[in-house]
Amino acid sequence: MTSKRHHQASESAGNDSTKTVVRWWHVSIYSTIGVMVLLSSISFGISRYVIEQAKPDKEETYRLANLNYDKGDFVTAAGLYQRYLDKFDSENVAMRIDYGYALFSSGKQFEGIEVTKSVLIAHPEQASAMYNIGVMYANQGNFSEAMRWLKKCASSTTYPDIAAQAQDIINKVSANQ
């Protein structure tokens, strides 16, 4: 009987050890995510400060935003797009779509998707916004939402080139299933 109790105590200790490791892992993951969010916020703050100190005019802001976007510096691009939209032309559809994608790509995924969706309120046939939303959901691993948005884009008659790109992706996904 003593050995049986000893065996149970051993199992219990093993479970506690496993629980401790799992808890440590969760704390570690959540801490890492927290640090990433903090660093992202600091990067955005620094980027906006530098941009505001330089005070680029409308054309320079537009040029720099697109240049940084093309280079993959989405934090700087998002700051420049935000400046352009706030200071010069809040209704520029292309800039709002690119701003949404830059936010998404710089770690502000929810905000990026919401900014891009907001374009569709005023411009419900804007295929570029639908396409980008599909791509963003795919990048998150939410393939059912991605396909929903790509199908919506593919049915657009206003922007046949973008609709064709979306249909091409849908066809490739369907062929691989």
C-alpha cells in the first residue's frame, strides 16, 4: 500500500510539474506578445514623431508613403499614410486601402482590416479593398473569410482586372483541394 501511495504522489508531482511548465509557457507567450505590442506602439510613436518633425508636404508625404510601403517598411508607411489622410485628403480611397494594409503588415491586424472595410462603406464596389481584406484574412489563417472576400471581389464588374486576380486565386485554391 505504501508503494501505491508513493506512485500516486509521483504522478501528482509529475502533473504539477507539467502544469508548471505549461503555465510558464503560457506566461512566456503572453509576455512575448505583450512586448511585441509595446514595441510596435513605440515604433509607431517614433515614426509619427519623426514624420511630424520633417513636415513633408502633400506630394512628398504621398511619395514617401508609397516608397516605404514598397520597401516593406510598413510602420513608416502607415505613419505617412495616416499623415496624408489626416492633413491632406481623408477621402483618398487608394491611400486608405494602402494605410489599412500597412497597419495590418506592421502588427495592427485588426485595425488594418477595419480601416480597409471602412472604405467599402462609401465605396461598396471597391474591389481593391475586398481583395486586400481577403489577403489579410488569408495571412491570419482565416481561409473561410479570405475566400468569402475574394469571391466577393471576383464578382466585381467595376474593376475587372482585380476581379480576375481574385478569381485566379480562387481557381488555384480550388484546384489544390
